Amino acid sequence: MSTPSFQFSRRGLLTAAAAATAAGLFKSVPAWATAGPSSYTASWSSVDQHPPAPEWFQDAKFGIYFHWGVFSVPAFANEWYPRNMYFSGSNENNHHRSVYGDPSVWPYHNFINGARDLAGNFVQFAPKLKSAGGNFDPAEWAQLFADAGAKFAGPVAEHHDGYSMWNSRANEWNSVATGPRLDLLRLHADAIRAKGLKLLVALHHAYHFTGYYERVPAQSTATLRKLYGQLSAAEEQQLWYDKLKEVIDGYQPDVIYQDFNLGRVDESKRLAFLAYYYNQAVAWNKDVAATYKDGFNNRGEVFDFERGGPAGIQTPYWLTDDSISSSSWCYTVGIGYYSLNAMLHSLIDRVSKGGNMLLNIAPMADGTIPSGQRSVLLGIGDYLRRFGESIYATRAWAVYGEGPTQMGGGSFVTPRAGTNTDIRFTRSKDNTVLYATVLGWPGGTLHITTLGSNRINLGSLTSAQLLNSTAGSYINLPTRTQDGSGLHITMPSSSAPFSAPAYVVKLTFSGQIPTPGSGPLPTGWARISNVTTGLALDSGGNVASGSGLKQWSYDGSTNLQWQLVDLGSGWYRIVNRTNGMVADSWGNAANGATCLQAAWNGGNNQQWRLNSLGNGRYQIINRGTGTALDGAGNATVGSPTLLWTPNSSTNNQYTITAV
């Protein structure tokens, strides 16, 4: 018989394999994990085909990692102690001189090899397993992570200091050849996977040789030059890659997290890493994710906000890494912690905006996890155990939430606890259940302004329930009314029926959750004002077609008045009152392009979508280019209105007010 011809890409492999099985060509069908290609080459066009955020990752929501290593021994200032101890006059330098001696005679690698401080105490990073009489038990750590509700976890396997926490052949400065004489990454990987969690491995070594040790004197031996990032550029680049390859081959991580300065790594090496990791994942038949702060892109990888997150919903799927402490990522004497509510409410907020939270803890050098950190983790776990159906395996809804407490807005934004008037939304993956999580007990009546009759038709709402204190149990909320100001749900009592950091109302619909309108938008003339600058969108008056739009202080002029004309299907034209022309991108999709104006012609470049961010704020996104109106943070009267890829900055957020 003739042999069928099949095209073996991963995307088509299941179909092809099933057909081949039916034809009797082979007996078993390989069940590939993802919809990506069957192989990758070291090029952007290839690695960009990798699905960036696997479904398990989008379902997981919460992960834990930890800054624990040689820098934990001095337990002073923060994890940048190895760098800052060489800065003359710094707090770390002064501390080091007073406790250990001048760095020129008591260098950082003494913490690795072991040495006596000025008081005669022997100091070394050498945690001992509990089974050997020490305080370190990786199984206890993994149990804590599971009890905290994490779905993925893992160590910082190498920080900027260049010390590898695994059995490295490429780097003799590792935890098997020195210090603990233990393969710490192996111990963590096995314990974490034994609890059913996915393994994350964090590597921060791009900065190791691109600036971290810039004040360390030139070293006399090749091995010390390796530790302090003083090899030749070519050797450093190769070492960066070799370390990653060892971790991939030896430990098969589900997520590889990398810190900043990837852009300083040769592009060829970055691409080689991505292609190798993704090809290995194909061989393992696993969905994996690579995260980044710079040096990659979000077509194949997951962008990470450090200590922050977007102000509104952001796609594609993203991650934030945050720490349980504001002062340090590693353990230090006197370290303080954020409150349970600040951390948990931040997690809820991030999930509502389409992201995951990776929370860092700071174990002590001997392997002890302080009780204050355990308390926060167990508090998060208690909440997720009771109310996790509103977090795990959910997706962001059309609106992330409402209320007075603004969270996110970029990187390095402090976690904040919400109030009993702050609400965050999530939805079931089948889009039939909407969860409204209130960040405090709302009292006798819960008011949800987002669900007002002027925004959404709730005719298909079949039930409202309060998630009860025991997972899987509910309190029915039969009494509810809807009017223009919102949905009003009568709660069981004015005081909370049980104690919790947040309360969840489950709204179940007979079909798909209705899509909210863009809000009570003015039907007449309106002022469109930038959130950052406070300036209003300005046509400039009777100007020629193709003239740029500006920003101006609102003075009542018709140049600053616009009408939003609904075109159906969520698109609008934005018409100026003075000249009758409409906002027009002119098809220029470049970031920083000036938004222009022209007579209405019906083209996609003149159609705009209003992405509601809640609290009366919108992104105004062009249909033709996908870019959004943006004030660029320029508060100068007369400055241009630009176009930019939608992001979390308030530069591309606007309020729309009737005039």
C-alpha cells in the first residue's frame, strides 16, 4: 500500500500520529506536551515559536524561591554584600572591616573556603543536613512550600556572586567541591518534586561578569579570576552558557528564571541557550517556561516585573518576583517582613491582571527558615486552601477590579494591603463563573460598581454564593439588586461570619459571562485627559489633515472636546468638536509615533478600542496598529500625543469626562 505523507511539526503531530495509527503504521502515539515546534534553532524566528507560558504555569499562580547562599553568612545589609564590601566607605565595607578585616586580606572567598573572623569565630557557608546533626532539611522546606499553596518552587542556584549551588564541572566554586559538600540543587529538586510541585531554577549570573565585582582588585590565579568575573569576555560568555546547560541537563527545570543584564550576554549565546532548553523540553515531553527582565522577548518567554506588576490587565501572561522583606532578598540580622495581607492581596491583585507571583523567602545560612517568614507563608497557604478555586486555574476577566487602592504600575512598587471596598475579579477557564474577591469584609451589603446596569446585562446570572470557610462549601446569597450604580448583594450579616484576609463571592451564569460595556461613557462631548500629565487631548483647532494631536491644559475650548462614536463590536471613532476630524494612527505602528488626525474614512487606523482598567481609566488602542494613545510623561503644554505599545504605565491611561 502507499505510505501516507505526514508533516511532523509538534503542532500537527498529534493529528498526523493519530492518522498514522489508524493506518496501522505504528502502535503508539507520542503525546507531545505543547503546541510548539518539534525542534528549535538558535534564531529569534525559531525560538519565538515557543509558547511562552504553558497552561500549567498559567494555572499555578503562586511560586516560591529563595536567596540562600554564601552571602547569607555575613547576614548584613542584603545579598549584594559580596559587591559592596569592596566599596570603600560603604556600610558593608565598614562592617566587614570591623568584623572580619580589610577585604584585601579577608576577601569574599573566605566565606566559601572558611576562615576565622577578628573575634576568632570560624565562619563558612556550610549548612549541614538535619540527618548529619545540622538544621537544614530540604524535605521540610518543600513541605512548607506545599503548605503555603505554591505550585512551583526552587532555589537561586547561582546569584551574582558566581557561586554555583550544584555539582558543576564548569565552575569549581560550587557547593559540592567547597563549603557544604552537598549538591544543594539536587536536594531541593528532589524534595520539591516529591511534593508534586514544578521545579523553578533561578540563575542571576549574567550580572556576575558584567559589573557586580567591578571594585574587586585583579586576581592572581585563574580560579580566583573565575570567581570574581575577571576572565576574558569570550571565556565569561561561554561560562554563562555552560552553567545553564549543566542545570538543564542535570536537573530538567520546569522554569528557568534569569535576572537582569541578559542584554549584555552575546545574542548568539542567548539564542543558543533558548534553543537548547526548548529542544531538551521536547525530548523530555515537558512544557517549560523561560523568564526574563531583559534580553529576550514575550513572544517565546515570560516577562518578569521585579517587585511590582502592571496597573491593569496585561497580555501576554507575565510574572512578578517579590520578596517577603522590603530590606533584603537574603537573610540579614533584624530583617523585617511585609504583612500577610500585603503579600496575599498583592497575589490576588496580580492574578486578576493576568500574572503569577513568585515570592522570595530568606533562609538563614544554616538552613533555618525564620518563624516570621513561615507565618506569612502558612497564612497564604491557609487562604489558598480555603478559597483557592478563585485563584488556581482561573484567568483574568475583562476588568481586573475596582476600589481605591492602586496596586502595581511597574517594577519596584511596594506591596499594599487593600480595603473592604477593593474588589478583584477572576473567572473560570470556561468563562461561566466570575469570582469577585473583596479585600476585607464589606458589611451587610456588597456593592460592585463594575456590574452596574449601565455596563453589563446580568440576565443570565443564576446564583451568587459566598465561598465559605471550608473549601468547597458555600453560603447562598439570594438577595441582590442591580441598578446604574452597581450590583448590590445582601451578605449573611453585617459582621464577617468567619475570619479571612479576603472574601470571595462566586457569580455563576447559565452561559458565558456577559461582556461588560466600556462603562458610562459620555454620549455627548467629552474631555479625554492623560492620567500622568493631566493634560487633555487637543486637536489644535482648524488645522490641516495629517496634523498631530497635542496635549493641553483643559480650558473649555472645543479644540479639547471629543465625541466617542460607537461603531459596534467594541470600536469607536474619536471626533473633534472644532474641526470634525478624527484621531488617526496613519498606520504607523512604531513606538513614539505621533497620533495624527484626518477626515473620517472608515479605515482601521481611525478606529479605537477602549480597554477599561477600572477606576474610570482606559487605554485607547488603535485597531490598525495595536498601539495606544500615550502622553509620554511630558507635561509640557503643547507636547505631542504619541502612540505606544500598551503597557502598565499611566502614560497610556486616560480618563473620559463629559463636558
